[in-house]
Amino acid sequence: MTIDEACVGCIINQSVKVADAIHASKSLSNKLISTVTDMSKDFSFEDNPPEIASYVYEKMAEIANKTDLYDEVKEASTKKAISFVPLLKDKLSASDNKLLTATKIAVAGNVIDLAAAVEFDLEEELEKIFHTNFAYNDFDMLREKLTNAKSVLVIGDNVGEHIFDYMFIETLIELYPHVKYFYMVRGNPIINDVTMLEAKEAGFDELCELVDSGVNTPGFTYNRASEYSQELFDSVDLVISKGMGNYECMSPSHRKNICFLLKVKCDVVASSLKKEVGDIVCKMV
């Protein structure tokens, strides 16, 4: 999906968030905001939001002289997510539908999104997620695809959320041990998206095959991916895509059997899905 007029203001606002995250001086903050505002005048409406974000964040990183603009925030998000693991493990062990519970956990983690126009509280989401129905509900189709799949690619989204992705894949391995699992991350730091660094720290390389997509966008942009990532994306039986950035990059996609798991956090994505901000989505295409 390509950018909408509403995306422009959202992306400019992200420069404010970056300035806050890196504790920028007033002069640096003004430079970040003014630079992104100037860049916005030339945004191409043929690009999707993650493609626009890649240009903007590369420029902000250059101005701030900082490779990973959200390194401190990502560390805090990981610690917060880990603090909920014992509670969520109890939920899983007591569940009579482990796949649904694990899928809900994976979606709940999707609230950790520093690029979102609307932000949600993780603790609050975890309290209500198990009692919330999918507004777009293809869960039965997801379960059927998993039953018949031999290979599954999970495309990660944000740091912190990746802790819940780990639990999700752990559960998939328990329920469908015949499947070969892959977890794909971003090629370099972009917003608060998960990279090889955070994924290895969480132990994904011992859980399943961990893949660096090679992309520099906050979403899986196929034409920017490494050759191996493209081949993997094309060949697996099922792709499970986490978050809005991946949805924006893969809507539409040349392949079928993609399951989008996300929480709707902006009006543009809500319009695309014909749902409301705040809804949770399990959509198979």
C-alpha cells in the first residue's frame, strides 16, 4: 500500500519522537524536525510508508551521528516484555487452545510500536487480549495452513514484541513439530524494529533458523531483500507477517498464503483493512 496524506504528518511526528528518544539538544531537535519536514515535501506517493521511513531515518541517523536511534528504548522494551513472560507461560500452560493463546500473545506484543500514530499500553493490552476477538478473523484458516505446512516463515516486527514472537514459535514447534521454522529480521537498525542483534540475544538462533532479510525498511520490502530472503519468502508454505509495517509492504504481494497478525494503530491501515483503530487482525491472503 502506498502512502496517504495522513502518513506525511505521522512521519514528521516521528522526528519529534526520535529527538525525545536520543535526548537531543534544542538545536539538534529543531534540525531533525525541520529536515524531515523539508523532506516531506518530496515524498513520493508511489512509495509505501516503510520505504519513506527508510530515507527519513537514514537522514536522522546521519544528523544525530547515531547508528541506532532507539537503542536505549529497545533495551527497555525488551526488559519490559521479558517481565511478562512468566504470566504468559502460565496462560499458555492453562489454555485449552494453545495455538489461539499463543497467537493472541504474538498480536498483543505488536503494541510496542514507536512509529505508530496511536500508542497502546502493553500491560493493558495483555490484560484484555485473551478476551478480545479478532476483528478480521481468519484464525481457522491459519490453523489449517499450519496443519498442512512443511515450512513456515515468521517475519518479525518490533523489539520487545520479538520476545512474544519467541513464545509464539515455541508453541508452534510444540504443536507442529514436523514444520521447518524461520524467523526473519531487518537488515539494519530502523525505528525500533528487531535486527539480528536482538534476535540472537533472545535465542532465536537456537530455536529456529534466523534470517537477516537485508532490508533497510521497517517492513519486508521484497525488492530490497537479499537473494536468499527472496527465495525463502517465495518457497515456504506459509508466511506469518507481524505488524503494520510488514502489512504495508506486502499489500499486495505476488505470493499467497500470507497471514497478517497485527493490531491496527493508524487510520490509513484501518481504512485498508476496513476495520477500526484498536482492532486486532488475523488476516489470511
